[in-house]
Amino acid sequence: MSVRPRAVRTKLGELNCVVVDALPEGAKPDLVVVLSHGFGASGTDLVSLAPELVTAAPRLAEAARFVFPEAPLSLENLGMPQGRAWFALPESVLMGQQRDWEQFAREVPPGMPAARRALMSTVAALQQPFGRIVLGGFSQGAMVSTDVALRLEESPAGLCLLSGAVVAQEEWKPKARARSALPVFQGHGRQDAVLPFQEGERLRDLLTQAGMPVEFLPFDGGHTLTTEELEQLAAFLVKRLDGR
């Protein structure tokens, strides 16, 4: 890498963000990758992914900028002073008691419209064509990223979903059909005890039935990220650079 990666804290739209790239000063990226963290994590939780992805695919260092937004809700009242959330979760989910995943998939979380607006404001502040932006995230960050990707005025370059799940199912289905060319990378652990593997399969099936090309990586593990997953995600991002 000819230029050392820089991490800059800034506000983009409504959200505080960390922006990471190794581009020469003043250079514009060919691709902007927006990765949103999960429920209860800090706003910087995924920042370490930028150097890992660049190591896996050095071409990204020359052309990509990574943006890590901080979710708008503080979880200090739940005893997590650094924890953030995109929207509140039912107590049954927080206590690990959620069993009616059919209902979870159907319901629109009450805070989703506000989360969507906030993330859309960040996307708008990038001043980048939608076709050069990849959206994605982990867990709850994957949910809000899916919701935004399906509602933007134009399709983004790609969508990467790390241990995500379906919400707002009846809203997503027709919008997904209208985005049938949107490339998707999705990874999910077979032993995920937070968002069960079948919920990852439900998300995959909703997108593939809408016609989307989905690269689906099941792996042996829980609610986490793996090296194999990050390597395949890096390769997915390189393909987005090439417009494939």
C-alpha cells in the first residue's frame, strides 16, 4: 500500500462516522463501502474490517473508501454505555426468548423509519453515484442496510449482509423484485444462536426469489465473522469495482 490508511471521524448526514481509506490526498474513490454495525456494538465496532479487507484484496487500497456509521440510539439505559442500536428490539429478543421468527420477519420495527432516514442521509452526504456505493452490515446493521438498499432512488452497486435476517417482509418483497439485478453477498453461521441460520436462509430466499444474484456463504460458527467470509466479501467488492 503506497499510502498509509487514514481513519477520520466526521459527521455525514445525521450520523457520526469513521471514514477509512488509503487514497492519495484529494483523490476520489471508485467505490464507497458503507458498513453498519450490529445492535449493542460501539460505532467503531467494524472499523477494523477495513484493513482486513484491503489485506485480502489489495486492489481495494487503490480505489475504495470505507465508511462506518454509528447507529443513532444509545443503549446506556441498558447498561451498555458504548452500545448503539439502529432500532429498539423487543424484550423477548433481548432476553433470548424470541421463538416466533415468523412474526419477527413480518413486523416492521417501530424505529426502522427513523433508522432508514438516518442511514439514507449518510448515503446522500457521500456525494457519490449510487452505482458506486456498496451498502452492508452485521446483524441489525444488515437489516437496516437491506431496507435502505431496497428504497434508494437507484440501485447501489452491491449489498453485503453479514449474519442478517428479514424484517418488514411484506414491504421488502415487492421492492426486492424491483431491484432484481442488485448483487448480494451474504454470510451466516450454522450455529448462530442470536439470529438462527434459518433466518439467514429466509433472507437469502426472499432475495433470490426476487431474482437477485446472491453469493451465499454458510459457515460453521455462531453470530460472528470468519476469515473465509471476509475473504469472499473482499472478492465481492473487487467485482463491484469492475462493474461485474
